[in-house]
Amino acid sequence: MKYYLPLISVVALSLLSACNKNDEPEVVGGPADPMAAQLANAAPVELPPSVKVSHQYRCKDNSLIFVDFLSDDKTANLRTEKTGAPTKLVAAEPGKPFTAEGGYSVEGSGKQIIATLPGKSGISCKA
């Protein structure tokens, strides 16, 4: 029995070494991609901007507004309630006021802003 154990282990190792460890399937002569040329000539995909900073502002009329400034420095999301639907505000270029249809406007992006909401004139707000 002493002589069979090393022989059995050698046979087992030789069988295991013959296994193919490549997990990727091999595709040989598959169908051609009909959109290959269109994909090669497609414009690069641009991801939407991420939230750069979020602030909760207390305005002079004692109301709260919530503003998320996005990483492109030209877009902000304004909410009048913490869990409310955001209003997308867009600036013509970085540093200009963020505006949206309906009378929404936000000037500034730091700890103090001036917000204009529908039916209200510009209100000074602090974070």
C-alpha cells in the first residue's frame, strides 16, 4: 500500500494538469457585427454631470431652499422642499446666474446666494 499512494497522487496530478483553465469561450468565424462601422464612427458618450456640492439655504423670508450644484459649473437643481421634485437651472456659462423657465433664478454658488422664485423677487439666502 505504501507504493500505491505516491503512484495514485502522480496520476491524479497529471490528470488535473491537463484541464483547460481558460474561462473565456473561443469564438471562431462568428457572424459579422452589422453595426460595427456605425459604432466605430459614433461620437464619444458624454456622461451627465455629477453633484459637486449641495447646500440648504435659509432665506430672509425664513423659507428654506435646497440647491445641488453640478460638476459642469453650468447646471444646478433647485428644490423648495427637501424631498420635492428638482427644477433644473442652467447658466449660459460658468459664473453666470442659473435660470429656468417659470421665473426661477439663482445667482451665486457659495454660502450666500440670491434666489428668485415664481411670484417672489430676489431673496438673499445663506447656507
